[in-house]
Amino acid sequence: MMKSVITGTGSYLPEKVLTNADLEKIVDTTDEWITQRSGIKERRIAAENESTGDMAIFAARRALEDSNSAPEEIDGVIVATTTPDRTFPSVAVKVQGELGCPPGLAFDVQAVCTGFVYALSVADNFIKCGQAKRILVIGAEKMSSVVDWEDRTTCVLFADGAGAVVLEAQEESAEGIDGRGIHSTHLYANGNQREMLRTSGGPSTTGTAGTIEMQGREVFKYAVTYMADIVAEVLEANQIKPDQIDWLVPHQANIRIIESTAQKLGMPMDKVVATIDRHGNTSAASIPLALDEAVQDGRIKPGQLLLIEAMGGGLTWGAALVRF
């Protein structure tokens, strides 16, 4: 039995830092208001000539280096993004071409903030089916390109960046939950809630990308509920207890949602990877960004059990249990 093992992580953040104090000069808001409602103090904003694909390539190169893999060894690239460089071709084929990977599967996945979990699940299934041995899974976003900078309820939340992992087929190293790799993934969407978090346009409607529109209170309410439900599902599916999880690596949307999920698990916040104060909400990039930071600073170590979870527009939500 082959397992999908994360053998390398990488990330990229743009140079420009936009603080809450900076935003006070742009819209009617305050540092206190933003911090209390979201936990965000600052976020990174890509340069005008810096695309989602550019950031994805940087993160991918770092993940390859971390895993001691060469581009020639990659037979698949899956990019989770809602802000592609172009309507087509995909960001994934740009990454594949620029890195010099050989011909193989390459495509984008669009599940907004849940995108990385969806992409990880898809890649895991390709590996388990024997159709790929080593896949680059990337979350990359330039959310600043779809933000209405006059809407104080949304422009303070979103940011830019990219994170990547190398997912590799390896023989099962141990029985059950003790073995390395992805043990389960859980994906959901409820299309009846698609109007709660959306953009105002698209290629086939307005001919533009549009800007983010969000029913904040409703999204928050469902996020808390869905995250509690899916955490319970992961525990039951793998027949484990919360105290067996070493790290919670959540989507970085709102510190109160993150704290609520940790509370449901009975997990102290020092076992939660939280980057929202410095990264903001980078949508599909937030989980791999947080994961790479915790791996590189030594918090997350090989053999530890990670619970990854997210919710985004669609509404979509998902989780994965991974032995790093």
C-alpha cells in the first residue's frame, strides 16, 4: 500500500507589508477594529507586476529544495487558486513550464480558501491510484487583485502569498495512524450558500474578475459550525482522540474561528499554527504558508500528527489528517 508523504515544504511572501495603520489612511477603520474582529495586524501585498504564478514558482522551488527533489522528478503539478494569472492556461502549466518539469498532469483547483485541502486530496488520490509518484501541490493567491479597496469590511482581511509541498509516494512505514503520510481527507461544499462569499463578476457574466463580496456574520456562523463538524468527522474516521493530534494547521481566516476550533479539540493555542496576525487571509495559500513556517522554525517535526482544515466560498470546507 502506497501512502502520500509530504517530503518538502516551501513558501513565498511578497516584500510589501501593509499594516492596519496603513489601512487607516485608506478606509474608515482602526487598528483596534481590525484586530478585535479578525486578529490581523499586517498582511503582505504583491507588487503590481507580481502574479500568482510568479509567487507559486518561488514557493515550489523552495519546496523542491527542501525535499531534495529535482524538477525532472515531478510528474504532476496541482495549484489551488482563485486568482489565476489568466483565464487560461492554468497557473499549474506555467509552474510546470518555468520549473522545467517533464510533461505530466498539471491543472488548477478552485475551491477558494479550501482550495489547498481540495488539491491535497486530489493529489493524494492520484498517488494512491498509482498514476503519479511525486506531485507539487501549491496554494497561491493574489487576493489584493480582487479586493474592493473602498470596502472596509473586506479589504482589511485579504492578502497575497504562496505555499507549496512535495507529495511523494512511499511504502507504508507503519500500521494504522502511526505511519507517515495522508491518512484521510474530507471534502464538502454547499452550493445553496454560494452567495454568502463571492466576487461581483466573472468572465462569462461581467467580463471582469469582479471584487470580493461577503456576508461576514453568516460566513462566521457557518465556519464555526462546519469546522466543529469536520473535526469530529476526522477523529471518528481515524478512531483517534484529540490529544493524539500534535498540531492544528488551520486556514487563516479569523482568529476567533481558529480559537473556536482549538477549543472544540481541547487543544491549547500553543499547539495551533497561527499566522493570521502577520499574513492575513491568503485564501488557498494560507495553510501551506503556515505549514512551511512551522516546519522551517522547527515546531513541526517528522512523525508528528497534523490536522489541517479550512472553509471558503462556495461554501466549501474540508480537512486532512497527516502524519508529517
